[in-house]
Amino acid sequence: MTTVQGPQEYIDEMARRRGYVLDYHKVMAKHDFPVLQAANDLVGAAYLDQRTLDRRTKELIFIVSLTVMRASKGHIQSHIKVALDLGVTPREILEAIEISLPEAGIVAFQTGFDAWREVVGADGLEPTVEAFHGGSGAGA
């Protein structure tokens, strides 16, 4: 990460480099800056630094791994938004999220799917016959 003078400059640089910051980044910058820096250095080495995988691929991997781990919707959405900004299509993101189905199951998949649906504004078809509405938490 670029050398900066203090926590505010650091969090601003994180936002520029990542394209997002999470709530815990903001709080850690203020309350335990050295630990935030250490954690962010690891993220930089594994995720942000240019190595063999390009950033688009890394974002798709992040989206799938966060979906499988049932991360918060906001965390998943931050990576979906970055992926879209990098030119990843909504369909490519959906296909990546679908990879979670066989390994993590429908409940984990729905977490990522709901995050994706909200970000891209995807809608669906309504049945033309009488049926109960199961909501986003309904089983397969």
C-alpha cells in the first residue's frame, strides 16, 4: 500500500485501491490502526497486488467464497459492484455464484443470489396460477 501519514489517509487509499471499504475497516482505522494495516497487507498480497490472476477473476473468486461462507449481503455486494465496474457481466457473476450450489447448498447460494439480484436489479416471472409465495428463503 502507498505510504500515508495517518488513519484517514490510509482509509482513503484503501477506498481508492479496492473500490470499497467495509464498516470494520473504518472502525479499525480509528481504534486499532496497526492491526488494520497488518490485515490489509495480507489482503494486498493475496488479492490486490497484480500476480498471475487478473482482478476480474479474483473478484469472481471472492464473490463465490463470500457466498459459500454466508458473508453479509453488503460484503458480497461490495465485490459484485467492483466486479461490474471491472467489466464482469451480471451473467458471469450469476454463473460464479451458482458454483456454490453443489458444494454449499441452496441456503448459501441464496445469500449470494439475493445480493446479486439487488445489485443488478434482476426480476423474475410470477406464476399465473395460484401458489404460496415462499420468499427468498424458500427451499429448492
